[in-house]
Amino acid sequence: MEDRPKSAILAVHESSSRMLADLTSRWMMGGTA
């Protein structure tokens, strides 16, 4: 295993959490997906 730069990890984490938030808000508004 190799250490990835912190910026790369942060970018991945940010995009994934943003996607999750988008999914959650859509699910909340539309009831069931």
C-alpha cells in the first residue's frame, strides 16, 4: 500500500460526501428513490 497525497484523499472524500448529500436530499424530497 502506498500513501496517497492528502489533497487527493480530501478531493475524493469531498466529492463522495457531496454525492451522498445530493442523493439524500433527492430521496427526502421524492420520498422513495
